[in-house]
Amino acid sequence: MFTLTEQKIDHNMLTEKVKNKRSGAFACFEGWVRNHNHGKSVTALHYEAHDKLAVEVGAQIVAQALKNFDINHAHCCHRVGALAVGDVAIWVGVSADHRGAAFAACEYILNQVKAEVPIWKNEYYENGESGWVEANHCC
Amino acid sequence: MKITIELYGRLKQTFGKDTLVWQTEADNPKDIYLELCKHHQSADESNFIKPIIDDTFCDWTTTLDETHVLGFLPPASGG
């Protein structure tokens, strides 16, 4: 499942969505808003999405992960709207029988969401400027 | 025809508005996009941009009419 939220991401609530008695492994990734990018001091972010297509594409990515990897449950939640430094921007959680598949599926979902889901990041800088961020596939 | 165009992400900055009504003789997303680029003296980035019609992904060559809402999505930069 893939969701968008304007509220602070609640990782405890999201973890419950993938928790199950079959799984012995849980892999989770949180993307946090950092206070710098390309040498500039970042004070805040604003994420904009095409809501309908973001949810559709995100759900397809999670569904593909469930087909491609030996996992039990997966969920990805992306924050939209105004975020402060330190806020969680994206949460990916995967449960599986064993850790290998959980780690691999978690990374797959994250990479695909960053590349394909129509969400865009606008950064606000300490000097008062702002700028749309280009796709970033750094590890 | 007059067609409504929705712009997302940095394309709002490139083309100056979130939404605009565009007068055109063109009838497909590619030609309309190129008209916008020419009008705003902006580089053609159609290799990276995805067109949508009525909130659904479409081909650049899909035939449009005035009832459609055309949109252009820049490359994703979430996460």
C-alpha cells in the first residue's frame, strides 16, 4: 500500500500495518529533511504531488515489490506539504520471513518511488531563496 | 481551440502559472508543449517530462479536444 499524508509520519502506526506473526524480519527506511543540500543551508521543504497519480504509481511499485521479493507485507508513506528540518519525508516498511528479502524490497520500493512517483520537492534556503530540486538518486 | 493546461513542480516556474488556458491550433500534447517552450523561450525537455490528460498518463501524440485538461509532469524528486 502507498499513502500520502500532510500530517507528521507516525512510524509506530505504520509499523503496525506490516507487522504479522509469519514474519521474522522487518526492514524500515525513513528519509529525513536535512539542513543542507549542495552547500546551501536548508531551512524547510515543501513537497507537492499529483495526488491521484502518486497514489496509483506508488501502489503499483509496492505491488511489484510483493511480486518480485519473498516478502509478506509492505507499505510506503510519503509526506506532502510543508516540512521542517528533521521531519520524516518518506517511510518504507517491509516485513518478511527473513532479512535479505526485507532489505532488498525496502531499497527497491524507495528507489522506485524516488524515480517514478509524481512528487516534487521545493527547498527553502537560509538566504531567503527557494528552488525546485532535481531528481536525486544518491545512495 | 482553447485548452486548459496544468503544470506541476518546477514547470510552474518555467511557464509562470499553475494553470493556464492556451489558445492553439495544435491537437496533441507534444505540439502544445513545444508551443509553450517557444513562447517562454524554454528548452525542450520532452524526453524527461510526462504528459497527462484528465489526470491519466497519455502519449505525446494523443489527440486532444477542448474538453480535455492537459498536464505536464516534470521528473519526480520525492523521497
